Amino acid sequence: MSDSYADVEARIQAALASILSDKTSNIVALMREYMVPASRLQARYKEWKNRSNCEENDCTLSDDQELTLCQIIEHEEDDETSLWHW
């Protein structure tokens, strides 16, 4: 059975709490000791937000924004230009 997101986050916080500020941390060793994903541990160490406090990124477009985006896409398709620069 896989661990829940909250369980892994708790172990990540414990791993971060074990890091001494005057020493260079070994993320891989902590990952193994606390059984957490190295990428998530490193992200928290760099003080990136976790999924539970990123709610401002989880939003939808307003009707006006969606209409504007659709118009831009249609314009690009009519001109046969690429949207790669977006």
C-alpha cells in the first residue's frame, strides 16, 4: 500500500528538521533514511511550496479570459502561425 500525500509530507518535514544549518545536507542520504522522493525533498529544502499551499495556481479562467484566449487561438490558426511562442 502506498503512503498518503500527508504521510510523505510529514516525513519530508521530519527530514528537513534533521538538517543542521551549519552542515551541507546530503539530500540523497535523507531521501533514503526517511523514504521520501528526492525531488520533493529537494524542492522543500529550496523552500518551494507544496501542493497543499498552492491553491492560487489552481484556478480557472474567467469567461472574459476564456473568450480572449479562444480569439487569440483562432487568430493564430487563421494566420497559420504557431503557438509555440506561448
